[in-house]
Amino acid sequence: MARLSTGALLRYLRGNVEEKATLQVLGMKLIDNKAGEDNQNRRYRLMLSDGKNTFSSCMLGSQLNSLIDNSELKENSIVRIEKCMCNVIDRQAGKFVLMIADLSVVVSTADKIGDPVVLPLTNISNNNLPTKSEPQDDIVVPNTTAPASKTNVIRQGSNVLPTADRLVNGKKGGNTNNTNNNNSNSTKPERIFTIDIWTIRARVTNKTAVRTWENARGKGQLFSCDLCDETGEIRATAFGSDCDKFFPMLEIGNVYYITKGTLKTANKQYNQTNNDYEMTFNHDTLIEACTEQTQIPETKFNFIPISEIAQRDPNSIVDVIGIVKSVSDIQRIVGKQSQKEFTKRDILLMDDKAKLSVTLWGQQAEEFDGSSNPVLAIKGAKISDFNGRTLSCLQSSIVKINPNIQEAHEIRTWYDNEGFEMDVEDLSTKTDRERMTPFKTIGQITSEQLGSNDKPDYITCKAICLMIKKDSVVYMSCPAENCSKKVIDNGDGTFRCEKCNASHENFKWSYMANAEISDSTGSQWITLFRNEAEALFGITPEEFGQMKSNNDEEAINAVVTKAQNNEKMFKLRIKIDNYNDEQRLRVTCVNISDVEYVNNVKQLLVDINQLTAS
DNA sequence: CCCCCCCC
């Protein structure tokens, strides 16, 4: 039976955020946001109860808004806090915000439990952390409404500060050591205090050297660093004197409380963190080292499959993980422009679908030990389009060997069990034609006049097969190997091939199917030959030909119908050619594959970001 | 307010 975790709210505010407490939602309020119409970023503030106390500065992560939208999470719901953070706004004044990064709804519809009172915020900074709930105080859900214990969870003798809410209401808290008043209407919603000052507790995962800059706007110095906490990451930069002040304070790997700073939209072109904003440290910024133990991850990776690098734009920045298949020796080269000498080392990195060459530079190259096929995780490598696709690490790239993260364990297991004997597509040896199959819509075939160059254009589009010319799916072709020329039935049991200039005793069925495919932007007739037609129909040309010989209309209809109306990825070769003095667009399908929706959506997001960035 | 990151 679910129980509320008595005392959990105080423990959270004291920093014991690892606890997965069961709490009741006594109130929720949509917070006014400046971008009022921005439905994505709307924020709810919850009043949570642990059965004994309530705390109403609990911000619900916006990714959890759907729980409210679908009424799974509502007033009096009982929830389990899966992940939260305590944001200290002003420790002395007892201003805290509990950020709910993840929760699960234990009981959606419930009655109010107990008679909790507003949590008096004591000197939370005392280190005497209760680490587990007190079972004797647990309140059974849902069939008891026993009043909360008379004992306040706050330690005897502690300095009790007024609650944040009381401060907002303009009252002095005084000694509220025993605030447990069963008559108090503690569910009365308090005003939220304005969160115009924030504090994050974050780990520095990367830091640049101090660099000087000079351009038309002036000159100066700067450094930047990447910060991450349990919920995300952000890049921060300091200029001028702020640079002098903060550079020596921040050390890679350490955790800091950072208060105040300017936020601006991130320039995705240069910012490899997964955040729409970036931070500038300014005169008001306060940075304080955090010496407590935290669960803040070392580095936040946003891995993409290696195969997806083929679809991404050159020069874009990605995170990848893979097995080091092989490693080159150190090479020394001289830069063309700079005339400086660089050292480099190439690594062949593979996952379950593809492999490619990754270049490390300088110290990273020299110190790299790739023996015994380690897992390599790279954050912030640049895609280069030399020799197909390769990756190049930057000074800012984070390269981790055998990191202790889930994805690394998964790929290790895969490689040791089966991957070691697999071969996968090599993105770094492909010809231009093979790799240049960007995602496009059918409408773009016309709008971009694809196929009008000397070389054919190759695109990949997500489309549905609308119609198939079912009478001309297969034809009788020359049985000779490497010849698929249509044969003429001599009527005497032999079949003439003009190409081989010979008559054969038999023929073979070959595919040449015509299909109309469509997406939201248009439709296009395409031709499919053996591999692609076989992928579309799911049967061999011989099987199809047999049905045709048997005049088995019903079977043919069944096969054709099944091939229609499915969404697939069509890789197309597009070329205008002359046929009987007439120009016509030939669109040949060169590959059909299933839509990988996760990758497809990621690609769409990349496209959308590029549209909004420009 | 930077935004360069190398070579075949």
C-alpha cells in the first residue's frame, strides 16, 4: 500500500534529493510566462504534501506537462518523485525551489491525506540530514485520515526561519517550531515568489583556455565552459574581467553553485550542447564550489548512430559512441595555411550499423590508447566530408574511453557477443554519389529541377506507394547471367534475346515495376527493378511470374494490394534523359527500407532547427 | 562581445 514519505520535503530541501519519496499533490498552478502562447514551455507549480507538511514551490518539469493535460496528474494525486533537485535561491532567507525532473503517478484519484501544515523552513544548510523516512510517522494511503504527528520534523533547537511563502505574504515567521495546527487551512494556495534569481548546481564538463579576440566590434578575451546537471547542459562564456575572475575558479570535473548570469539564444552552429540557450557570466554572477556529494553526471552525451552521420551536414557537430575497431599510428603533417606542424591519429569507430574514420589531433592523438577495442564516446566532433564522411575532433571535443554509462555497456555487450565478427557499412570510403542521398520531398524533385544535371541526382524520401501498374510488374527476360534483356517468344518453346543475339530454351522472370509514390508534397511515378521490387512485393520475380503464367488474378491483386499504402523510405535516382527525341524524367528506385521513425524525427528536428536558425 | 580547430 502506498504511504506518504513523512518528512521527505524537508529532506529534499536539505539536499537529500536521491530519495524517491511518495507525496501528494495538493495544488497545482499554471505559472504566468512571458511567452504566454508558448504552450511547450508552460510551467506548473505544485504544492506537495508529505502527509505532515506542505511545500508549494515545486516546479514541474515541462516535459511532464502531458500528465496534467491527460488528467493523470491532478489535485490529490499521489506521486512518486523519481528525480528532483533542490534549487537554493536564498539559503539565509529560506528560499528554495524544488525542481521535479521526473515523477510517476502512483494513485491518480485520491482524497486528501492527513492534515499537513506549511513546512516551516528552518536552517536547511545544517548537515544533519535525515536520510530515510521515519516509518512510525508514515501515513497509510488511502484509507486513513489520521492527523499528522504532533512532532514537527524540524530538529529541536534549530533556527527556524520564516517560510518563503510567509515572507512573500509579508508576515514574520518567528518561532514556528511547532506550527502543527490542525485548524490551519494549509492547502490555501500561496503566491509563488518570483523566480528572477536562479541558482544552478552544475558540473563543469569542459573548459577552454583563455583566448583573445579582435574584430570590427572591438577586442577582448574570453573563455567558455560546458555545464551539466541532472536535467541538462548549457554552455557558459565569460569575457573581459569576468574571464580573469572566473577562469581560475572553475575546474573541469568539479561541481559549482552558479547564481545569476545572462541568458541568450545559443548559436547552434558553434554550440555543441543540447540547449537552446547559452549563458554569459557577468558582474553579478556568483560562483561557489559545491563540496557535497552529488549525482550529477560527468558529461551529457547526445549520441547519434554512426550511420546517421551520412545524412548530417558537413561541419555540424555531433556526439557518437562506438567500438574502436582499429587505430592508425601517429602522423605528423604541416598545415597548409599556418605552416604549423600537427600530429594526428585516425581511428576506425564502429557501431551496429556503420563505421567511419575519426581523427584525433595533438595531445588527444598522442595520448590515445586504442588497444583491445575499447568503447569510445566522443562529445562534440565535427563532421567532415572528405572521403565519404569522417569525423574530426576539435580542441573542445570530449573523448572518453570506456565511460561508465549505459550506452557504453550496451555497445560493449553487443560487440563482445556478435559485433566483433560483423562487418558494417563504411561511411569513410563511399563515393560522392553513394553518400549524397539527402532527404527530400517529392515536391522538391520538381521545385529543384532534380535530374537536369549531367550526373543523376540521388535523394531519399519518405513516401507511400499509391498505385502499382500490376500488368507490367514482371517480364520474360534472357536467362543468361548478367543479361536481363526482354526476350521474344519464338512460339516454338525458344526465346530470342536480341542483346545476346541468341535463342534460349527457357527464360527467366525479371522485375520492372512501375509505381506511383506520394508524400504530402506530391506524387511521382518510379521504376523498380529486381532488388527493390522484391523488397516492395516480398516475393521473388519467379513467384510473381508464376502467378502471371497461371493467370491468378486474385493472387496478383493480393500481392499488389499488400505492397500499397505502406510508408517506406525510397532512395531514388533521378535523371532526365532523351527518349524518342523527347525529354523525360526517369526516376528509378535504388533502395527501399523501412522508416526508422526515431531517426526520421531526429532528422526532421535538425532540419527544423536549421530553418529556424537561418 | 567569441565562433579558429588544422592533413590527405
